[in-house]
Amino acid sequence: MTDVRWKLRFENLQRAFGRLEEACAQEEYSHLELAGLVQTYEFTFELCWKTLKDLLISEGYEVNSPRETLRKAFEMFLIDDAERWFHALDSRNRLSHVYNEQAAKQAETWIKNNFMPMLSQCVLTLRGRAEKNE
């Protein structure tokens, strides 16, 4: 059951990641679109760490929190640059309280330049793991 759970969550992650890619492809944003980019990132990041958690649990590891999950995922070579992932986790928590344009523009830059490549690599790694287990 846990093997199926992570794969089902991964399907959702792939769809969310596709939406994030689409949102990141834009050059300019209205206020509403920028808020949508930030929220899409938050949602995708959340799905990503939870997918990692479900995969690790299916492999017999006990992880509960996002930080525990990211530490173990780093140890298992599912993600690289754990510090960037921890920064992304902290940013995700802060981004839910972004109400001014300057902070939102800074979030756009971080999402596009730092977090998007990080999530992309993780999705590729998870895709390889899912295909290997088929």
C-alpha cells in the first residue's frame, strides 16, 4: 500500500510541477498572476516533500517532519544540496505571508532561479525511481 501511495502522490506532483513550469515560463505577471506563481510553488514544494516522505516510508524509513524527510532524502541521494532544500522549506513558510510587491518580486526570482531547478531535479529523480519499480 505504501508503494502505491508514493506513486499516486508522485502523479499529483508531476501535474503540479507542470503548472509551476508553465507559471515560471511567463516573463511578466499581474499582481494576481504573481500571487498564483507563489501559491503554485508552495503547493508544488509541499507535494514534493510529502512524496519524498511517502517513498522513504515505503522503503522502511521512519520520517515525520519535513526536515527529517529532507535529511533522509539527502542521505539517500534523492535530493542534493540539503541546505538549499532547507532554505526552500523556510521560504515556503515565509511566502505564505507575503503581502507586498517587493517581497513577491523577490520570491519570483528565488522560485525561478533557485527553487525551480531544485524541484526539477527531484522530479526527475523520482520519475527514474518510479520507472525502475514498475
